[in-house]
Amino acid sequence: MSELFGLSMTYIMIALLCVLAVALATVGYVLVRNRIMFMVGVRNIPRRRAQTVLIIIGLMLSTLIIATAFSIGDTVEYSITNQAYDRLHSIDEVVQAATDSENNDPFVGAGLVSPLPIPEGQAAQFTESFREMDGVDGALPLLRAPVPVSNAAKGQTEPLAILMGLDTSQMAGFESDIETTAGERVTLDALAEREIYVNEAAAEELDVAPGDVLTLYVGGEPHEFTAKAIVKDRVLTGALFGQANGLAMPLDRAQALFGREGEVDMIVVSNDGGVRAGMERSDEITDRLNEKMFGTAWQAAPSKKDVVDSASETSSFMVTFFVVLGLFSIAAGMMLIFLIFVMLAAERKTEMGMIRAVGTKRNHLVQMFMSEGMVYNVGAAAVGCLLGIAVSMVMIDIMARMFAEFDLSIRFHVTPRSLVVSYSVGVVLTFLTVTFSSWRIGALNIVSAIRDVPDPPAAHERPNDGHGLRGMLRIAKWLIVKPSTWRQWLGGAGILILAPVQAALVVVCFMAADAIYGTSAAGGVLAVLLGVIGGTFAVSAFVTLLLGLNYIFQAGTMAMVLGALLIVLGLHWEQAAPYAGGITLALLGLALTLVQLGAPNRPVFTTMGIALLVYWLLAAGAHIPPDLDGGIELFFLSGISMVLSATFVLVYNADLMLGLFTRLGAVSAGLVPSIRTAVAYPLANKFRTGMTIAMISLVMFALVMMSTMNSNFDKLFDDEDAQGGYDVVVTENPANPIADLRAALADAPPPSATATPFDPGVIARVDSLSVANGISARVSNAGGEQDFKAWPIYGLTPGFIEGNGLKFQARATGYDSDAAVWEAIAADPGLAVVDAFAIPGDGFNDPGAFSVDGIEPTDKTFDPVTLTIHDSATGRTRDITLIGVLTTRASGLYTGLFISPEAFTSTFERPESTVHFVKLNEGADANTAARGIERTLLAQGVQADSLRQLIDDFRAQSQAFLYLIQGFMGIGLFVGIAAVGVIAFRTVVERRQQIGMLRAIGYSRRAVAISFIMESSFTALLGIVSGIALALLLAYQLVNTDDFVPGGVDSFYIPWVQIVAVGGFAFLASLIMTIIPSRQASSIPIAEALRYE
Amino acid sequence: MSLSTEPAAVAAQAPAVDLIIDARDVVKTYRTDDVVVNALRGVSISVKRGEMVAIMGPSGCGKTTLLNCLSGLDSIDGGLILINGEDINKMSDNKRTEFRARQMGFVFQFYNLLPVLSAVENVELPLLVSGTKVREAREKAESALDLVSLRDWAKHKPSQLSGGQRQRVTIARALVNRPAIVWGDEPTGDLDTENASAIMDLIVGLNQRHAQTFVIVTHAPEVAARCHRIVHMKDGQIVREELLNGATR
């Protein structure tokens, strides 16, 4: 992967290495200046090996997720780029009909027929002038035609192959493009009159060997050719992207075969410098090619560079996508690191107290933990990188199978640069978390630490002197601010002043980075470094601001004020994230303030938790105003806020579950003592229990949410509406147009003597749509500066308008029913309808795709919208008025802009091809009918599919991809599982003496072990159940909003199998993590345990 | 007031039928890497039902080890220990645990209460592990707390109690099962003089009322002085015994 977020990966790597060096140097400084602190920290590592392993697991997860994302990105880029170099080979630029837009790649997803062929004489002039240009070593005119092919001897048929006709006299510069699979170069001149080259993909599909006779059907007429040789899959041998089956023959014979003498479809240009190096000058050469063609209807495009750039963008998107999906896991991982260090500090509290007592300072403790953490860190990140590669290899293997049918060969590839970046990000992230944790735990009361008793409460007692107004004012002041002396005020102000200073440094760093980026390689590195430093200052400024405010203000008041500020900003910007975040913060602040005033914790935090849960659920369901905008960030914010709220409710009320557990225990009296201790400990350690519940809950929430939303989205297409009232779609081959499908079926000879003839009687109705050429057809919102973009455009036919069963999710004002829309379109050629995907929504949208302005996904009615359609081949433009938006269900198959027959003809003249929609009689099988139609119209090369089958295949593919994503997100579960393990190991150590006592008073080994297992189960179960419940509640609210699908879903679908599988796995894994420590606990020698201090 | 005798002679004179604890030639050796520590070197001791015995001696003489071995908390390398006539070292771990739960109570120097449970919950634990029903266990635990004058503190967690109160909770926990023997390892070691005296008053009172056997390891002469007999140990052996407070063999 060469770029991320628009920045060079090399620069990012160098900058991160600098930051890594700073982190390592910090620990190096400790080693040199305070060797004893370093050694104290490091020598703790081998003390408990099992615990060390768990800590490494906890610390490596962030790196694992990042390394996996980068490896996938590298692989995707490598695979697409490799295919681009392999297929385009010598071709660097392509000249064809001008498209008036950036998207004009002739080999990727566009039309198969050139909308504006180049007259051969014109092409000859072009090629001659091109070849004279500096940097160009070849220019070749070619004809490209789709054609059905069969290999009668082997009984194999392929409805679509691309036949390339190449001018043999102008092959200079492209000699290496046509070579046999054995690597032997061959020339088209070597082909006899009825011979043809077959590419590898077509040979495999049709089971062709050299010497086999192939039948090509042109205009329904068979033409036989002998396969001279099997050649490599290249664009010049008909292998496009996504459609690899191809054939090649000399240009003149191809022209004669298709009756297209005197014209070519395009000219391909090869630059000096070979397959890869030639691309470097592509932009400059493209400009000069276009200068040569200035004023004509044709233009050049840097095709190879476009594909390679697009590969880089795709891989960058994949990395971002996977990192974003992994954010929950990364957040949970950082929580785990914090928890681990808090627990380590708790274990060593007495030691730390002693260390402080003999004269060391707080920062020495920070150095001690930082050193230990860094040693874990450098090892854990390396393990994380290696495991990330392993995980990505598994994922890529699955992806390779999924993408195989899309003609993309995915091969694992990871660059050392990506590994260095993953490692550095992992180490730096962990270093920052460890440093923060160390700083937090360094603040201890020496006496309490030595005696291993809780720290005394902070000295911010409620003032009780003064009465009346004065007393109230004193209490109000106490509620708002902490300082009681000028010295304390100045201290707080001093910290606060640092925040704007750092903010100024952020601006300076970013401005300097912006100024020097792109000036040179060194400038690029320096710019990224400045960006990282600026980012660090930004984080530091934010933390400093919070610290300063926390120094001066009481936490509750501060949270309420910040919350109120966010609410105002959210309303001002009309953004839901700051508004909802503000509500959350304000309620949290209110709870803290009430507790500060002396209100009991349980009712306050329970009420706050429930209130926040209700708020988030109602807001997600659009049940409460205001209606604000929001994107993917709301998913994270809602997840974290709801998990936090539920965790508060659970940890402050879990003792109520004690009754339930005890009743459960009553069934087996022997379990009661185990249950008693199993529940009591987690309840007593609220912070630790809460963190663990939150970690597990967060990851479960993300997984269940993803799974439930996807399942409900998938169910949308499990509906007859998705088929639009038809059963079979028949796509014709552009080389063999079919004007009347019924007639063609009736006239066609039986496919073979033995095959069952297709019975046209099963057909109830046939309607059709005209397809505009994908290369030249464009659409834009009307008015202003028009930005024409590619989007499928179909010409409706009277039959389709009358016979379709498509429904609308939104209609223009004045149209009261779906029928009214269709009637209007039949009557007024200026009207049109569009699919739901052309209406932009929230989430991952392709900014390069066409989208309609003026209609929201939630609209049920809208003011008619004017669009402009354009055909670069004819040069015509026309305005049309949009009056309907198809349902999401139907948009899966019917994606595009549907215009009247008159508007189509007047703009595009003729269709590239026609798609026929067949409605079958009751009881007829769509798959059987599709196979029958395809077999009967073999000579025409039609492709017939059951619409239901297409939908099911699409659903299966998207589900498979989503399972893959869920599997990736599931890595985060290991964070929760590791947390359960870490805590279980720690508790055995912490409670050694208590275990001895329990054994002394009569707890059997089994009772001790069960108690430990139940304790971990209790925590894991709370996290799992809370994550599942929150996700299902939120998903229920979301799928019933108009944002998901107008009108909401008919019924809410819960993917229980997936949920139970994931929840069960998490629970079992947590149990397994507890088995070893529980066995340790049960086998502790009693007398030894009682002596333990 | 006291009568000194040689330990071997005392053991030989002990009438077997009256004994609740009968230990003979008990040997316990600890091995760590290259270091071998002979903690008990053929100790013989017998205790009558209802007797209060103090074990004294310098640090490292084997007092706590002897208590741990006698109570079945630790295994022995040689000799014989009979509790109520049963050889506890021949019992399986489960049976020994059950035996401990029904026959013994423990009072430790540092209380060893579970910090996450309230006083009454701590006290009822031995009942629950013995299979007593939850409600009955709670009633008995409250009665036991009543016995040590802590009924009003039943719902408090150990961290909310003073040292003396915690030790009384420990005593309530030790007595709640009405065990035949209560083992005390420095029960007043972490208390001031006043609290220590109060705890000993309580223990002596309970011993007199319920005729339970107490074996107490202590450094404190004033604690030992409240017992019927003092057993002095040195270097893993009993070197001397004293009969006190009118006790007879």
C-alpha cells in the first residue's frame, strides 16, 4: 500500500519510527539514569509466567488488528495492481470516445460496445502521429466485440467472450502481449484464414485445446474457427477486468466478421520503458495525446495508471474500513492494558509504598512501570504483528475464494513497510496507555500502601459551617470548584494556561507540515513527523485542559458544563454526535454531583444508567426530537455510551442477582458457599468488574449489532417486491440483438436432438428495458455546475411500464400512488424514476458515485427533482424530471435511472443492448425456465437468470463477506477473554490467604475451584448478556426507522444462531481461561496459604 | 499455682479415654531446594476434652506448624495424630475438610475474614459449607454474633469494624458450628492489651460454658496464663509443660 489518508506510507513509516525511537529512548533514559527502577520493573516480568503470557496477549491485540488491516490492504493492492500490469501489459493509454467525465475506463465495468467508433482513416492518422511522439513506442488500433462461443466437440458454451481484432501491421511495441501459456511469443500473422487465438480463461471455460473447432455466433449465424494456440490472458487477447474470456484475430478479419469494415473501437498506446516503468510518464503522455486529438470526439486516458491508482485507493479504503471496524476491539484492548497495570499496581502496593518510603519520587514509580510495560510492549507488538499476518492469511484465503468468480485472483502479500508501521503504531499506542496508567497508579498514599489498606478519602468535605445564604453559597462554591487557597487556584490556572500554548503548537505544526509536504522526500517525512507531533500536542492539549479543569472544578460540575456546551454545539451544527454526547456527559455530571452532595451511589448511578439507556434508545429510534444529522460515529458513540450506562446499572445492582443465584444454589445446597463468594468478590471490586464487563460487553455489542443489522438488511431482499414482478432476466449479447424474445424463442431450432425443448407456454409476459452504453451515458443534477457521473440508464418500454410490479419508497408531490407514477411516465416522456441507492444516506458512501440532490433517504414525498442526462457519443443532453424513488428491496436488481422511451431515443439514439424481463405462469420454475431460454438461444449468446436465484446469490455473497468482517471484529473478544484470565490469575495471588482460611473452615478443593469459575462466569455472563441485550434493543430501534428502510421493517429478525454461537464461544473461552487459575487456587496448601502475606 | 513436669512423663500419664487430641511422635520436615528444616522432631502431645492449652516458644520453634498439623491443615511426615479417636492423616482431603468443618473452628492473628462479606455472612460460611440451610445458617450466625456481643454489627463489612470487633467476628465464626476444638494462632497478637484481655475473657467464658477444647498458640504470657496448661516448645520439640489454674492431669 503506497498511501494512507492521502499521505505516503513511506513518510508515515519514517515518522512513526521517529516516534518509536522517542518512546524507546524514554525507557533507555530510565535504564541509564535510574537503572535500579528499570531493573525493579523488569524483574517483575518472570515472577508469574502465566500472567505474563496473558499480559502479552492483552498488549498485542491492537497491533494484531492493525497488522491484519494493513496486510489485507497490501494484498488487495498487490492483487489488483498485479492484475492490471498482467492484463494491460504494454498498454499504458487508451483512446476512445470522449466521455466528458473522469470515469472512462474501457476495460472496467463499462459498456462492451464502443458508442463512437473511430473511422479507420482517422485512426491511422492518430496512430502515425502518436508513434512520432517522444516516450511512445507503439500505437495500435483495435476492434472489440462481444460474441457467444461454443466448443461443440466438448459440449461447452460461453454466452459472452470478447473478440479482439488487432491491426497486425501496427503491433510494434505490443509484441510481448501475445504469447502462449508456455511463454512463447506468437503473432497474429501466423494465423491462417479460419484460425484464432483463444485466451487461457476462455480455454478453461470451453475446455479448448489447440486444434479444437470453435463456433462464434454473430448476428445469430455460426462461424467456425480452429484454435491455433492458447494465449495468456491479456487485454489484447480479450481478457478485460471482470470478464476474462477472450479471443484474438487480425483486425481485417474481425471487421469482416462483424460487418464493421472501415472502423475501429479504440487505439491503445504503449509508452517506452516496459510494463511497469512505462506508466511513470502516463499523465504527461496522455496530455500530449489529447493535444494531438484536440477538437475531435475522442480522447486519451491513462488506463494503467488509473487502475493502479484505483488499486491504491481501494487498499487504503480497506485498511481504513478494517481499522474502523477494529476500533471497538482496539478500545477494549487499551482498557485491558489499563486494567492490567492497575491490577499490577494493586498487587505491588506494599512494595510501592516501601519504595516511596525509602525516598523515591512518584516519577520513579512511573519509570518503573513504564520500563516493565515497554519490555512487555516490544515483545507483544512483535507477536501481534506475526499473528496479524496469520489472521490476515486466513481472511485472505476466504476472500480469494469469494472473489474468484469476480475474475480477481487474490494472492497474499505484505510489505515490510506495512509491518513496520503496524509494529510502530502498536508499540506507540501501548506506550501511551502504559505511561498514562503508570502516571495514574504512581499517585499513592505511602502509609496506606505500606499497610495495604484503602487510601483515605480525598479531602473535599462538604462545608458544614455557616447558615442561611452564606452557608448555601459555601456549599454552592464547594459543589463547583475545588481550590480553597490562592495557591491552589494558581496551580490550576498554571495547568490551564498550558492548554492554549499546546493548541498554538498544534496549529504551527500542522501549518508547517502543510507547507513542506510534497516539496521533497525529506520534506514529506518532516511533514508527517510534524503532523504526528502536532497530533500528540493536540491530544496533550486536550488532556491538559481536562486536567486543569479537573484541578479547579469538581468532576460533576465540569461534566455538566462540558455536556451543556456540547448540546449547544450539537444544536448549532445540527449534528447528533455532540448533542447526544453532551446529554450523556451532562447526566453523568449530574449523578456525580448528587453523589458529592451525599446521595447514595446505588439509586443515583442506577437512575443515571437507565435514563441514558432510555435516551439513547429513543434517540436512535427517532422517537424524540431534535432530528439531527449523524454518521458512522454515532455507532461508536452509542455503543460506548450504552455499554457505559448498562455497566453502571449492573455493577451497582448485581447484588440483587445474588438472591437469584442463592436460590439457584438452594437447588444444590453444596453450591451455596461457592456462589456466596463467587458473587461477593466481583461486587466488591466495582472498578475491576465494571471494566471487564464493559470490555466484553463492548465487543459483544459490536458483533451482535453488526450481525443483527446485516441480517435485517439481508431479509429486505427476501421478498417478492425485490423481483419487480418478474421471474427471469434475459440479457442479450450486443453482437446478437433480440428484438422480440418470444419470437426468437419460437423461431429458434431445438438446441439438440436429445435436449428437452423449452416450452414458451410457461411465459406469461415479456417486457424489456433498453440499456444505454456505459461508456458514454452520464447523468448529473440539473442547474449550477454540472458534474456528469456514470450511473446505469435504462429506457423504459410501454410494456415494462404497464407490466412491472416495482414499488416506490418515495414519490414526488402530486402522485398519490405507485400506479399514478407509472401512468404519468407513460403519458409524459420528460419524467423518470431512480433506484434508492442514488439517494445518499449515512455511512460508507462512494463520493465518486452519482447521487440525487434534494431527496433524503427518509423522505416519503419530495418536490420533483430535475436531472440532466448526457451522451458523449451523440453529444446530446436532456433534462428529465424525477418523480419516484424505487424501494431499497427492488433497488438491488433494478439499479439505475429509468427514463421514458422517447427520452432514451432522443438522447442515446440506440441502446447498447436490451434486457428482457420474463414473468412466468403460476407454478413454472424460474431456474428451469432460465436454463431452457439460455439453451434455446445459444446461437444468440443470451444469458438468462432466475431473478430469485440472483438475489439469493447476491445475499449469500454479501453474507459471506459480512461473516468475514464479523470474524475480524470477533478478534476483540479475545480482549475480554484475556481480561477474564488476567483477573482470575490475579485473584488467586491476591486471595491466597483467604483461600487458606476458606479451606481451613471447611471449603473443599472443589468448592474453591467452583467459586473461582463461577466468579469469572458471573462477570463474563454479565458482559455477554448486556452486550447482546443492548445491541438487540438498539438494532430494533434502528431497523424500525425510516433511515433503515422507509416505513421500517415488517418484522424484526434476530440472528439467534449467530448470537448464541458468538456468546457461547465467549462464555466457554472465559471458562477455559479460568480453569487453570481455579485449579491453582484449589490446590494451594492450606498452611502455606495462611502464612502468605 | 503451677506444677512443672517433664513432657514425656505427662504424655505417658495421660488417660487415653478422655483425650480429644492424641498426637504421638509427630515429625514435620520442610524442604526447599537445598535447605531442610526439621520443624517438628517427634512431638507427642495429648489434650483432654474441654481443656485450654497454650503453646508457647520462641519464633521458629514450630508452634504454628504443630497447630497446623494437629488441625489437619498441614500433612505430617511421621507419627500419628488422633482427633476424637480418628487418624486425620489417613483421611482423604475431602473427608478431612468435612471433618474440619464439623469438628473444628479457627481463630487467626490477622482475623482472615473475607473483606467482601459482612460480619454475619462471614460467620455463616462454616455452616453453609456443612450443608446447613441458608435461613437456619443465618439464624445461627446471628446467635453466634450475639454471643460475642456483635449482633448490631452483623451487616458491617470487616473494614468497618475495629480490630477487637473483627477478632470477635472470627471467634463467632469459629464457634458457630459448635466445634469440638477451637484452634487459635496468636488470637490476640494484633490487638492492644485491653482488647486482648477482652478477647481472652470471651474465650475463657466460652470454654467454661460450652466445654469446648481450645488450643492456642501465643507469645503472650498473659494469654497463656488464662489457660489450663502451657506447652513450651523449642527447636521443634516440646521441652516443658505447665499445669495452671488448678488444672490436674
